[in-house]
Amino acid sequence: MIKNSTGAQSIHKAMKILRILACGQHDGMRLIDLVRMTGLNQPTVHRTLRALIEEGMVNQNLLTRRYLIGEEISTLALARSKTVGLEAIINPHLNELARQTGDTVFLSVRNRLDSICISRITGHHPIQVLSIDIGVRRPLGVGVSGIALLSCLTSKESNSIIEQNQHRFHLLNEDAELIHTKMIDARRLGYAYAPQGLMQGTSAVSMPIKNSSGTTLGAITISTMAARLENKRLETAISLMREQADLITKQYFIK
């Protein structure tokens, strides 16, 4: 077993800070918020941030004193190979679902303890609920997509993630026990449903999508006005989501 050296620990702490910092997007985050969400002490967070700023991985707004992801992150990402990504395969199905329902459809994926929205397709209904922007990162379990992604994990894995995210749930006024209950319901039903969405007067439903081996690829979510996800229309939306999820499974083979 490789010992966790001081250098490796520093890298782990830096990555933990960067992942939490990404949640702040263009608004950035305060030092105190990073301390609370990472569980690291303030001197460690501050020292790590200074080093990341020197490397261009983090910026600081001198007016607000908030920290943001730096340009060097985007520059490094350019070195990734130009392979066909998950969105390229799934977006046609999201487009079809948005066309069939008329509502906004999202694709979210799991990244360690978080869920990240990586695609958003709007429908043709006059009122579109754009509740999440592309790139938004949230603790896994927050929102219907997070519940749907959690429900695909084993009980041991999902319980561990909920436990690790408890302090972040608390800061977001989310209840860990309620998240656990919603996850159990989603595991039984095969989808997560929120009669009251992130925005007042809206609703959302999310369903996991898998590849041909049963590995979870992500979750597709429909978000719309509450009246458009009730009774028969909810059943129709779930049926259409299952249809596209099945098509994705047949298309996305193990390589």
C-alpha cells in the first residue's frame, strides 16, 4: 500500500478545495465558506489558496475578497483528447425529450461527492424553467438529479456519501435524513420526483441512465411549472423518460 505522504495529502486538500470552490461558479466563495464546507482549518485553506493563486488555478476578486476557479484550469483542460463525450451521445435523446414534453431537460453526472449539470436543452413551451446552469455543482443528494444518482449506488456507498456531505447539507438548509428517505423512494420507483422544485411553483422529475452493462452514466431531469408535472402528465413524462433512457442504454455499449 502506498503511504499517504505529506505531499500527497497537500494535493488531496488542494483538490478538495477546488471541487468545493467550483460550486461557487462566477460568484466565487468566501474563505469562511470554504473552511466550513471542506472541514479543513482556516490556516490550511488560506495557505492552500495562496499557493493555488500563484499557480493560476484560483483567482481572488479584490473587491469582494471571494475566491474563484482560475484560468489555468481551463487551459489545462484543452490538453484533453478530442474523443466523443457523453453529451454527444445523449444530447440527441435530450433534444427529443424536450421536443416531446415541451419542457427543459437536463443531464447531470456524478463527480465524487457532487452532481454536476453538463447539458441543458430547452423545449417549446412558452415558459421554460432554467433552474440549473451548465456547470453547476451541488452536493450529491441535493435536487432530484442528486437523489436519482444516489439511488443507483449500493446502500453502503450512498450512506457514506450522505454522511460525508452532512456539513454541506446543513449549510444549504438540507436535511440528511430527508435526503435518505427520498433516495430510498427513488430506488424503489426508478426515478426521483419533487412536487416543489428549486424555484417556487415548479416541479422536477429525474431518472438515472445506464450503459449496456448497467453502470450509471448520469441522470436526465425534466424541470417545469408544477401544473405541468401532475397526475397523468407526470406519468406521461416518466414514460417518455424511460423510453429515451432505454434507447441510451442500447446505444451506449462498453468499449
